[in-house]
Amino acid sequence: MNKRAGSAAEKTSTAPVLVNVVIPPLESPLTYELPEALRGSIEIGYRVEVPLGRRRAFGYVVSTQSADERPADTNSDFKIKSVLEDGEHLRCFDPLQLEFFTWIADYYGDSLSNVIDVAIPPAVPPKFERFVKLSGTAAPKLTGKAQAEVLKILSEQKEPLDLATLSRRVKGCARVLKGLEEKGLVQILSEELVDHHVSSEAIPQWAKSAVDLNAEQQRALHDIDAATRDKEFKAFILHGVTGSGKTEVYIEAIRQALERGQGALIIVPEIALTPQLIDRFRARLGNNLAVLHSALHKRSRWDSWRALLEGRCQVAIGARSGIFAPVPNLGLIVVDEEHESSYKQAEGLRYNARDLALVRAKLQNCSVVLGSATPSLESYLNAVKNKYTLISLPARHSSGSGLEISVVDLNRVKPWEMASRNISPQLAAALKDTLDRKEQSFLLYNRRGFASYLQCESCQATMDCPNCSVTLTFHKNQNSLQCHYCSLSLVVPEFCPSCRGSDGKSSAPLVQRGAGTEKIFEELETLFPTARISRLDRDSVADNDAYRRILNSVRDGSTDILVGTQMIAKGHDLPGVTLVGIVDCDVGLHMPDFRAGERVFQLLTQASGRAGRGDKAGLVLLQTRVPNHPSIAKTCDKDFRGFAEIELENRKSLGYPPFSRILRIVISSPNQEFGSQYARHLRALLDSSVQQRELPLSVLGPTVAPIARIRALWRWHFLVKGTSPSHLNQVMRDVSTHAPKSTQVRLVFDMDPQDLM
Ligand code: ADP
Ligand code: ZN
Ligand code: ZN
């Protein structure tokens, strides 16, 4: 699957003559000759321009050869082509990173070419801007008014003036400048434009420029720093309750590493990578910070990448793809909220950035810190087994006030007692108290839209997506029915389309079932007409600016109640919030996924952690119909370990991760019959691979995937379970080599899947 050319070690002291170049999407590297002029200046990690067939293409140098390594047996009509001398050649990655990329390709069963394509942001060639300044003092004869005018304008400038501005002020500026340049009166400079998006904005007042760590934080820092200094691989789980000051520990550990000249990498979930978090880091680390983010403009992203590559920045902060950042002299990797399933890429190269952090730390002999208030069971078990070092921060930094969590058992509230459809009298009273005290509330409801689905009152039919086997969500604001899987959006029908009477008319009405954030928002508006209420979910934040505006409105006190999906649960440090209400804890609890209970526990605990972060006490109310479920009861007890013990016991008895590893194979096809046959055939291939190699693996499937159809493709899956990833890897290779190719099916291999739907 992964054909690799020679490795970095083959480099010889004589300048290489041949380079092996991967040209995505081609899987295998091709060999090119370096023209004389480029020898010595191009090495592993460069993006070069090469001829490919009749066109020019970009590719990355992954290995090099000197002249005497040139293959001897090339037949005479085979001629190695040459890297284009007039092409664009940019350094794109550090040769040190190649081993990491190769590991990833092997583990996830992909090509090195695709890994590099995913890892490296698209290079943006440098852009130069031209500036003009006065030069020389001699005053030869000027010809014309225009020349005099240009000289006058320039003499008024302190800095060289950019050509674009000058052109706007003086007609025919280019010709005039040419004349002046010939006379030696002006000089035209060319300067590269670099996007200083991070450093140009002022650091806000609230961001602390220094803190004194408390005793527990200091102990954590000491251990992490000792390992970082030793330049040995060591992994830590920093288990600290929300608000215990984990972020402050990361920042100090990075500062100390920087003082020794070691670089650092911080990975945070996409959703937590807010300008506010970046501001916190900037306030303490200065402009040494390169931000990598898929939502950044292409040039900003490339400039950040290059700043690291060239050593101008030594710290990178990024979302999932930040794990590839070319941090110089890497000493420490931090993965914040390590339990987040969004660290796993769901498409294409299905890597998990959290897992890769450990791999990279091992390859580069550095320390790695996985931080969370709710560590994943995978990480926690490694700590229990002493593979990783567990550090605990058991108390909040500002613990004077405390956090109270209690359950509202909805079984005990009669429907007519509810303050509104979804808000209990207890939650309504707490909201009112909080408003009266001029404090702020967060309300979590982890579903978008207004109603989960529409159903016909007469024939009970639900409005389903025509392409997927899911119901359509009613979005009232946009007056549409939307599929959250294929993004289809339909006009809301007035009456049931399924049970039109024989006369072609029908009046069977559709009723709304289930709720969403829009509905909760509306209920709140009715209950508290004077409160200032905002909504935070994927529909309300079209872009980063909207996200920032909404969070800032909470920080500056202009929002009283923020209702939202899991987006409100993540990382935010907003001291004015004293009440968190979870409208329905049970959403997500009954998903056919062995991690469902763990995910709910994490979400509830994280959301709870948003309350009472300042000096006032926090209150959390959990509305539920299953108050004794461990995910809810243990959230209430603030007992991560208790939850982990129960859940690990379950997983062990069922042989699920972290007690096993899983390879998921998904088959999808537009043709139900064909797909189903293909899946059965694949089972035979799987069995023969397992038997021939005598691998201790169990194969489950094929079964129809929990979501049987997405985007008009029918779906089946296999779960292959084992204890060794290398066994799974062998099966993956066998099946992918021998599976019949067909345009009718799509085959996806997912190592360590997070998504089982
Ligand atoms: P976590 O990352 O564990 O959720 P944070 O690092 O965000 O916690 O800390 C919560 C709040 O407490 C932040 O406002 C942070 O600045 C503050 N804080 C944490 N540790 C200290 C400290 N030692 N001195 C002053 N403030 C601190
Ligand atoms: Zn009907
Ligand atoms: Zn759909």
C-alpha cells in the first residue's frame, strides 16, 4: 500500500543529483534529476515543480540520491526527467518529520503521498510589495510637474511608500518613477508581505500577563519540566477538574522550555481554539506563537507554518492538524481536552491527533501532556497501568466558592407543573435567581434546530431525508427541514405528503416532535421577556467572528443567558457564569455506540465546569429521566474515577477498547443488492486473512450500519477486534489488496474508529 523510496539516512555528503518526489494524488514517488543550478539547495522537505506527462506539477522531495546511486540498469529509452529549473521551489517540511509521516502512512494504511498532502498546508508563494523612497541628494534637472510632485510626496513620508498608494495619487506614476530612478533620485524596493495576523492585534486587558502557580500546579509543572529538560519520551495525564488551572500549567511548562531553547506544540479542539484562548497564550508567551487553524486564510496559515520552519516562532498552537507543525527543537507537546473525539479526523486520512501526539513525542524524544477533566478511558487505563504518569489537580484554583451539582428528576415533575415544555420549575427558579443577581447562565441542549422531526398526526409518517435513513430536523428560523448528514434543505410542507386523500387533497397536519436549541431559546424568551438571551450553535455562528462576538457578549455582561449545543461546554473561562442548566442529559445516551455513556459523562462534566469559575459559587442543574445512570449520577458526585471504574468494567466484559483495538471497515454502495453481496464476499476475504496468518482477531459483521443509508449510499460495516494494532494492520493490507475493485462500492478502513454509526 505504501511504496516508499529511500530514507533520509541515505543522504550523502555530496550534493544529491537525483530526488524522489511524491506528487499527490499519485501514490508512489517518481525520480527526477536535479539540474546543476539546483544541486545543493534542494533537499528532503522541499516542494519542487516537475514535469508530469505534458503538464507541470508540484511534488515533495522525500529522498535523495547522489550520482553513483543512479540505477545502472536503466534501459536506454528510459530517461529520467529533470526538476524544472525555472519552477517554484519552497521548503515545506523538516526532514525530521519524514519518519513521523511514514509511521502515519503505515499505521492508517495510507500512502506517504496522501499523508504529506494532508499534513502540509498549501504553500503560498511569497508575495512582494514594492515600495518607493527618495535616494541621493543631487538635484539633476527634473522634467515636468509630475516628477516634482512625486518627490514632494516622498519627502513627506517617514517610511518608504508603497507603490500602490503612490499610483493612486499620481497619474502615470510608473513612467514618472522610471525617469526619477534613472536620475538616481528614487529607489524602488521590493519587500515580502508576511501576514502578521497574530501579532498585530492588541492583547486584551483581562488576559493575565503573569500568575503565581499554587502548590499543586507547581508540583505538576515540576514533573513535566523535569521530563522535558531530560529530552526523553515521557507521557503525562494531567487530570484536573475544570478550572483547576491546567492551562496555566501548560503555559508555564512552555515558558520554561522556551527559556532553554526548546519548542512546544499545543493541540486544542477546533471548537476551543477561540481568539480568547489564543489571547491567553499570547499574553504570556508573546509573539513567539504561530497559530494553525483550518479556518485561517491560506496565506496566514502558510506564514505561520513557515515562521516555525524558519525558527522565527518556536511555539505552535493549533487544532487537530496542528500535530504536523514543524516546531523547531520540539521539547513538549500538550494535548488539551485530550478526550475530545474531534481529534479524530472523520474523512480521508482518519488520524487521531491525540494518538499521534504520543507517536511524535516518542519519535522526537520529548514529553507529552494529555490534559482533561474527563480523561478518555484509553488514556486513563494507561495511567492505571503506569504506562503514563498521572498528575491530578483535584481542586479549582478559585475554590473559595465551590460548585454544587444537583439532579432534577423529570419523572417526578408532572407535565402541567413544567415552567415550559422543556424547562422544569426548579430550573426556571434558578434562572430567575441568577437573573435577579445580575449573574449569567448557560443552558445546554445538545441538538440544533427547533424540532427533531415532524410527524403526521394521521398516518404517523415522519418526514425523512430522501437520501439518508434519518429524520429531517425542523429549523424554524430558516423555515426549513434539514438533514444533518447530507445537508439537504427542504421547504416545510404544510400537510403530510404521505397520506393525501384519494381526492389529491389532504389536511393531515404535521406535529413537531423533540426539541432543539431554537426551541429552548423560544421558551426562554417567553419565560424571561426582559432577559438578554443569545444562542450558540453551528447555525448561529456562521464564522469565527460571530463566535467571538457571542462569547465576548458573555464576557462583557451583555448576555444574561446563553443557550447552545455542546459548543457552550468547551473550554470557555467566563467568570460571570454561575448557573449551568442541562435541559436534557439523556440526549445521546441511547446511541448504539459503546462510547455513548462516556461521551455523555464527559459532556455533562465539561458543561458543569463552566459554572462558578470566578469568585462566586456555581450551581448546575441536570434535568434527566434516568437519574441513576452512571453518566449522570457520577457527574453529580463529581466522581471521574468512580465513573471510570464502572465503565472500564463494562468495556472489559464486552472486550471493547481500551481492552481491545478496533478496525472498522465500512462498505457503501448506491446498489443495495450489490453492496450486500460485496460485504459478504469481504467477510470471506477477512476470514481467510485471519486464518492464514493465524491472527488472534475476532470479526463482527457484515451488519447494516446503524445509519443504513447516507447520501443515497447503502452502508454495511465490520468491526475487527484484537489486542495488537499490527494484527489489524495486516488484515487491513490483505483486504485492501485483494478486495475486488468496483465502481459500485466504496471501501473505507478506519483504525481506532470514534464513529461507529
Ligand atoms: P483549566 O484549564 O483547568 O480549566 P484554567 O487554566 O482555565 O483551568 O484556570 C481557570 C481560571 O483560574 C483561569 O481564569 C485562570 O487564569 C485562573 N487561574 C488558574 N491558576 C491560577 C493561578 N495560579 N493564579 C491565578 N489565577 C489562576
Ligand atoms: Zn400522514
Ligand atoms: Zn440526508
